[in-house]
Amino acid sequence: MKYSKNVWDQIRGIKAKKLINALEKDNWILDETHRNTHAYIKKNPEGNRRVVIHYHPGKTYCSPKLLKLIFDAIGWKEEELKELKLIK
């Protein structure tokens, strides 16, 4: 997913808990957990999507590459990020 610099500036410091809350608000379902990883799935007519979130309370995603991979797997567009209150 290609986002503008403004969007990346707003989501680059996102914490795992906020991301998980947004996933659940967007009807993603917790599929399984193993230690600090939480796997979520979303069923779509086009096919199911799956994303794994590494959950460490209070920590942000420091690696831009990891964050990009997570958001690519989720597939949210800018409008959806606004609806979920992840960006302004």
C-alpha cells in the first residue's frame, strides 16, 4: 500500500495496542496467539487476509520496513485509516 509522507509521519510511531484496537474495530478476528504474537484474520469475498502482530505492551514499531509489511498485509486505504482514527 502506498501512503503519502504525511500518513507515514502519523502512523510510524503507532503502538501495538492501538493497532490491535483498530484491527478489531475493522472486524478482524483474533485467530491465534503464541507468546507475543497475535494472528488476526479478516474474511472477505475476495479471499481471507491474515496478519501477525508482534505485541509488546507500550512499544512502538521502530522498523519502517516491518510497519510497511504489516500495513501492506492489512490493506487499509487512507480513508479507512481516517475512519479508524489512526490518522487525521
